Amino acid sequence: MNIEQVILGFIYGEAMTGYELKKRFDESVAHFFGATFSGIYPALRRMEKEGLIEKEVVPQEGRPSKNIVRITEKGRQSFADYLKSPLSPGVQKSDLLVRYFFGRYAAEGQIRGWLLEERERMTDTREGLLHMRRGALNDPETDAFRLKTLEMGIAQIEFSLRWIDEELAMEPGAELTGPESREERRRCES
């Protein structure tokens, strides 16, 4: 999966501007595929050169022209080929988990700070996803697939929040004892 394939999916049913594409990314798939303007606009240029999209320049009075992109037949075929292709293995990236992996080298209190910071970020993300779900449920145009991806995103965030809460609930200083001591402690508690 790459940004071009996601863009083709968005414009499959309707033409959009780069700004509208960014908004669509942010309001739908951002919890599992992020995109910036600096990624979208170069992708659109590549896609136009490859004949996957065509651009219509619409002049606007007193403002820069609006560039509206729409999918071509070649783009539709490319998107269909993507949907038929085998799934690529997903890779979850997490700065928290990388730092946690090396937690034995952290200063006292650092891990707790990371957990609290990540908890706050994930809580905000969950609220955003719940807001999206409410909007999707009130929109008659929303399809079941969008709702299912929102539900999966919410479930993943809630799982992560439970894990963070369990780690935070450990007695003070436990974060510095390392995973071996934690595992030993868990065996003794059972």
C-alpha cells in the first residue's frame, strides 16, 4: 500500500482538490495511514505523469486556481489491481514501544512519563475516532466498511490504553526492574 493507492481510492467516486484529499485523509484513514500535503502533492504529480489521474485547472477570482483531480480509466485499473493483489504485511510503528524495549537504560521516572504522554495522546485520538464514528453513524452516505475500520481503530486504541494503565498501576520503581523481574513477579502473583 502506498499513498497513490489511497488517493485513487478517495477519488474513485468523486474528483477532489489536494486540500480536499488531505481533509479526507484526516477525517477517515488517519488512524492507520497518515498523509501530509508534502506527501500528497508530489504523489499527485507522479500520478498525473503516469496517466492515473487527470487534472482540471479551475480559475478563481482573486485566489489561485483550483486544481481538481479525477481518476482515469488507467487509474481505475491500477486501483482494481491493487485491490486484487496480496496483502502486504502491516508494520506497526510505535516510538513508545521502541523506547520501552530499551527501558532498562532510562532514567528514573522516564518510563512513567512516556506512558502518561502516550496515554494522553491516545485518549485524544480515541475521542477523535469516537467523534468520527458519531458523524459516520449520522451520515446516510456512510458505508459499513468505513464503520468497521473506525471500530477496529477504536478497539486498538482501547487495548493500548488498557495496557498503559496496567503498566502505570505497577508499584513505583517497577519500571526500572526490567521485564525479567516483572515476569518473575507475575509468576509469583499467580
